[in-house]
Amino acid sequence: MDKKYLSVLAMHWRKLTCRYTTSPHLFEGDAEDAFIRVREKVKVPLYGCDCYAYALLASGFVDLVVESGLKPYDFLSLVPVIEGAGGSITDWEGNKLHWPVTSESRPTSFNVVAAGDARVHGQALEALRWH
């Protein structure tokens, strides 16, 4: 039997077509302004899907996923899937996603960006940067 692997789609920012987020209403303040800068650069902004959007990205069907207010349990299991398919997933500052668990730790909110192409990821980080 042939093995089938997940593989992200290499894409240039100027040709970026599909971007997912759960809902545009989850962004507030500076995060909303940053999200709008990214939304204006894509041809097809798509909404809904939650974690399915990351599976679409890992399979090469989506170019970019931008989220705000995620909890660690929303994204930590997705990191090896995205990275294993050749993509990038970080917080909006480009930091690796992690959550140090202690007996006192409580889930905090994270802003997450995932892309199938390292260049697109970098350009999305630039667009998301607070001004």
C-alpha cells in the first residue's frame, strides 16, 4: 500500500488565496486592526472550521490560518501536524507555541498564525505586528 503524507502548499504572499479564521468577531482592539491588515491581502477570507482549518492547511488546501484568543488545548496538538507537513505555526510575534504546565498554571489566551509556506508566515507576522 502506498503511504500518503500531508504536505502544505508553497505559496507567495501576493498570490495568497485562502485564509481561515473561526470568526472575525473574535478579534478586538489592536488584534482586530492586525487581522484586518491580513484579511485585506487575501482573495478569499473564509470563516468557521475551527481545528479543521489547520487540517486543510496541513493538506495543502488552505494557505493561512489566523486566530485570536485560543487556549493551549485548542492548538498544542496541531503543532506537530502543521510542522510535520512542512508548515509553520507560532504566536503573532513568531514565538514557538508552548504552555508551561505547573500545578498553578491556568490556560491563557494566545494569538496564533499558521502558514504552509515560510515566506507567507513571515509576511503574515509582519502584517500582524502591532503598529
